[in-house]
Amino acid sequence: MNSDVTSIRWPDNMALVSARELILRLLGTAHRPLRWVEMTNALGQFSSDARVACEWLMNHGYIAPLRVADGAVRSVEVGWTLADKGLVWARAHGALLTARAMGASGVPG
């Protein structure tokens, strides 16, 4: 039997629930909004489920994309952060990095 954790095949719904929770925890403990590539790199084995999980979290008010105008009519996505419901979830699950937990430099200490 292979003991490699990455070889575990989660049922699709379990993988999506786990990916959603990991995304919320990741954004809650980040000291700044995260770009898509940063999130998928941090999610590792769940990265294939990240797009579906992010879409669900965004559609249900847990996360929000941050956009900045690029001078044209369109906007450019620059990162992801917790929305109101995501902040409530992260606070309730101990997954929110607060200003109190940050050092004077803004780095967790």
C-alpha cells in the first residue's frame, strides 16, 4: 500500500469542501491579498479544485477579487481577499491573522 499522502483520491465533494476551507484559511492568515498563482502554489494537491472552489466561495460571498484600473475601460485582477462572510468564517475558526498578531513590521511574530 502506498503511504504517499498525495496519492489519496478524495471524493469530488470532499476535495471541494477541503479546498474551500484551505482557501479561506490561506487568505485569513495571509498578510495581504494573494494572486491566483500564489494561492494555487500554496494549495498543492488541491490546486486542481481551486478554480471551482474559488468560484463557489466568490458566488457565496466568502472571497472577493481585488481589481485595479489599468487606465483602460477594463480592469485587471490583482489578488484575492476575504469578503464579509469569509472574515466571519475565518474569525470563528481561528484562521484570521489580526493586527494584534502582527509584529511592528507587519510580519507575523
